[in-house]
Amino acid sequence: MAECLLQLEWLFTLWGSFYIVILILLLLNVNSRSCSQHSKRTEVPYANHTTEIENNHDHTYGNENQIQNDHRTGKLGAIQIVKTIFKTSDFLWLVCCVLTYKLGEQGVVSMLPLYLIDQGIPQDQVGVIFGIFGQVFSIAGSTVGGWIVGLHYGQRSWLIKVLLWTSYARLVPLVSLWFLSLTKLTKLSVVILECFIQLTGGIITTATFTLMMLSSQNSTPGTMATHCAVLATAEVLGKLTMISLSGILVDVVGYQCFFGLCLVLALLAIPILKAGLVSPKKKSL
């Protein structure tokens, strides 16, 4: 029985690695073709405050309802800043995205070390797994994410597609972890799954923060700092909320059900990202 379980774990990990590689290759090929097909739409590079210029000139930022400010200083009142931020085209969607995009992953990462200790794995080995292997692959994921983001100069649609397909890839180790937790996890399988989770998590984090900075640059002058700070606060708040509730949830439902809940939360991030692919209508400020 133990030998069968070990073989099953190897199949899951090998399948997961193959699946992630295939998804990344498909992501690069599909999006390269899609970018070449959108000839009617031009996007200014990220370095030039990426904005989508469409043939329809009906959507403009400046009209009779535009908030007046001193363009020499860029200063607005506190109430005007809040109103302006909430009128930014994709602000509410982005807040919802950064609040939820890491819930499932953060829950698994925070509780998996305790689960291994409860399974009898020595604490020093757990520290090596999560303190060395996990962090190395997290840094590698952030580096790869920066390279992928730069392939199309940080365009908004490209960033969201990177987030979407990497979120699909992140489901592979989460599903494997939940399934194997119903039987028995070995140290080898934990190392491989932790590395996959951190790798995809690094890519997602880099793309998300790039999207946040891009949205802040497209906001009204005088509100960029507040816009970026609110998004960063929402991102941290979502992760801290999940970490704070993880211990209570594990005590109530157990590790196996908790890992299943984390998988569901990771799935919920996908429809939110798909909603962002629809180019938001620019609201008048």
C-alpha cells in the first residue's frame, strides 16, 4: 500500500510539472498571436504611462464634470482624491482582485508547515523545506514573472492574461496537495509541491504589482500616491485576513477540509480575472 501511494505521489508531481510547462508555453504562443490580431487597437508602452487608445473617441477623461485641480502642484482636497480614485476605470475591480488573488495560496503556505510538524516531520527539516527551497523558488518565480511581464511592455491585457493562466497552473499543486493530504504526504512530495506553489506565486505577485502600478499611473495627477497606497493596503489586507483565520478554520474543520477550502478560494480568483479582460469603460472624472 505504501509503495502504491508513493508511486501515486510521483505521478501527481510529474503530471503537475509537465502541466505547468505546457500552460506557460501555450500562454506565450496564444497571446503572441492574439496581440498581432488586434490591429485596430494601439497600446502605449508601460514606460509611457500605458493607456489604451481606441478608434472610438467617445470615451475621454476630460468633460464638463472633470474635477478641477491645480495642475502646477497636482494637489486635490481629501474628499476629491477619494472621489477621483473611485472613478478610476478599473479601480474597484482591481481592489476586488488584490483582495482575493492570494487567499487560497496564502492559506496553504501558512498552515502546511504546521501540518508537517503534526505528521511527525522534524522541525529543522520543515524549516529547510520552507525557508530555503520555498524562498528560492519564490525568488525564481518573481524573476520569471518580470521577464514574462516585459514581453509585451507591461500591457494591461497581457498582465491579466499572465495572471489568469498562471492561476490555472497554480491549481495543479493545490489539487495535488488536497488529494495527497487525504492519504499521506511524504517529504519529497511536499518539497515538490511547495516549490511549484512558490514558483507560480512569485509570477502572480510580480504581475499583480505591475498591474497595480500601471493603474496608479493612469489615475489623475495628484492622486497617484493615494491610489497606489490603497491598492497595496488591500493586497496586504487580503493575505493577512486569510492568515488570521487559517488557524481557527483548521481547528474547526481539520487540515484536509481546509486545504479543500483553499483550493475553492483559488478557483474564485479565476472569474474575477476573466472579468478584467473586458476593457473597462473610462469614467469621467
